[in-house]
Amino acid sequence: MRLSRDATGPVLITIAMQIAVALTIASIQISAPAISDHEGLDVRLIGPFVAGCYAVAMILSLRAGGIVLRWGAVRSGQICLIAAAGAAALFASGWPPAMLLSAVGYGVALGLAVPASSQMIARHTGGRELPLAMSLGQSGMTIGRLTAGVAVPSLVLLIGWSHTLIVWAALAIVLAVALEGSRRRLDPHSTRFHKIGRRGIGEPLRMIRTNPLLFRLAFASIVFASAQLSLVVYLVTYMHEEAGLSLVSAGLAFALAQAAGIANRFLVGGVASVIGRPRLVLSLLGFGMAATLAGVTTLSPGWPTALVLLGAILLGGVAMSWNGLLFSEVIRAAGIGHAATATGAISFVTFVGLTLGPAIFGLLLALGGSYANGFLVFAGLVAVASAVILPTARVAAESP
């Protein structure tokens, strides 16, 4: 299935915006050793810094819907890009107070990215093609992180970590300026949307609480996000220590898993759009995630490297491709007029999942559990969440 002309522009803008934001943030994590050597900062502080960025994003995500609906999706996207650029410039200064303050800018960018892009896509995409459009649009962050992983090490060697951040900041500013030409076309004035945008900060969470389908999707989002980030954090170590892979091979497995996740977003989004059953596809994808997480626990040093790499591809394909489908179902459940508010609320609970997942997994390890036990626990949770969102026979005929 191909996107319509009306949907293509918003999807491409969303991908570009998310790539730009991801480049500014991921570069700090990838450059951490160089930053530590140059500034004398403890590399372990990068973790708490990133956690601070997500803490700000969590708070802002509850207000993001009102910002998007009042100022427009494109204008909010520009704010997102400028915030990321400003944060990158502050961090690049090397002055500790400015580096710490940059977490606020990064948090603003992360908190606005999904609601702004979701509202933009929702207003210009037909119902049937929404799963594909959202799956493509929400791939930008992952593409940006992969791009950073490839480009940043070389850039750091050529121009240094601070100048690398300045390059990404300049890219974000250029994109923000370029979006001005699309604002009138993609953000038509709507008094009705502005009235919705004036609601309080508690409105997003009330929306989840009072809408049964949104409540189930919120639960799935927390669980899926927890499992995904736990996988991202612990997969390389697990493959190295338990499966006996070299660090190079384990790193390759991780990269293949990320790439498979991007590729599968295109596939599952297209399938969901063609058959008109996005929630069924999302639920089946979740069951696939649970099965592959359980399968990971059977790894042993006797496995051929090629088979381990194939398993990583399968695991990444199902564990890292759910976001777009889930957000498209959130928009369908809430309605186009509430797309930004609802996706902001789901972003909030997703951030909760991203925080809880690695913490729970680490606690299991600290209590004496094995990596395999941790993956089995999350496999069970994912299976439950997948069953919760599975369409029943009574509502199986989903609206297009």
C-alpha cells in the first residue's frame, strides 16, 4: 500500500524532525568517552543525565497536546527542533551548568516530538492508511540513533565532540526554518482545536482513565516499552556473557536487531493498512515479541554465530516495530481532534515504561536472577499485554 500525496508530506516532515532530534541526543551517549577524556567528567554521569532528559519529557508530554492544538503541529515541531538545537549548543559549551541545563531543552524536544508529529499525520491521513503513516513517521528516532551510531565516531575524530553537536544543532535550525513554508498548508486554523488545547494538564490522564480502549493501549505501551528498552540495555551483554559471542559479534547482532525493527515497521504498517485490522496486527506483533523474548533464553555458547544473528534479527523485528501501530490505534480511539492530547498521554506512560523496564530487569539481576529469568518475566508481561489489546469477536470488525 502506498501513501496518498496528502499523507506523504507530513510523514516525511515527521521522519526528518525525529531524525534531527535523535542525532542531537544520541551523539552525547555515543561521544561519552571522548567527552569524559576532554572535560574530565565521569562517563557514568551520562546515564543520570539522559534520565533527567526523559523526566522533563514526561512532565511536558502531559501539556504537549494543549501546546500542539493551540500553536499547531508544524509550529510545535519547530519548537521541538529549536529546543533540541539549543540543548546541543548548551551541552557543546563544555560549561557544567550549561550542560546540565541542556537536559531541559532535550526534554522539551522529546516531549513534543510524538504529539506534534501525530497531530500532523492524523489531520492529513486517511483512516485506512493511518497505521502505515504512523509506522513510517515513528521510525525517525530509530533511524536517527542508527545514523548517529555510524556517523558520530568518525565526526568526533575529525572535528571533536563539541563541534559534532554544533553540526547537528545547525541541521535542526535549518530544518525548523524550512518548515515555515509548510505551516499554513499543514496547520489550517481551527477554533475547535484551540478550545480543546486550553484544557488542563490532567486532561490527558483523564482521557486514558475514561476511555477503555485507551486504557488498554496505555497498559500495552508501558509493558512493550519496558521490554524493548530492557532488551536494548542488556542484549549485547547477554549475548557476550551467555552465548559466548565476541563483543564485535554481539554489537553486530544489536545493530541488526535495530535495522530489522525499522524494516518491520514498514511491513506491519502496510499489512495493517491493507487488511484494515491494525489492532489485531499489533496484538499478534506483541505475541511474537513474547515468543522471541522467551526464545532468547535458550541461547548457549554452542549456538552458531549465524543462527544467533538470525535470532537477533527476528527479535528486533518484532520488539522494535510496535510504536507506530500503537500510536495509530491511540489516534483512532481518541479521534483526530484529540490526537495530540491522547498521544501526549500515551507518551507519558511510555516514558514510565522506559524508566521501569531496565530498573526492574536490573533489580531481578541484583536479587540473584539470571538474564534468562529476566527475559522470561518480560515475555510473560508482554503476552498479557498482547491479550489485553486483542480485539474480541464482538468488535473484531475494526473501523477503517
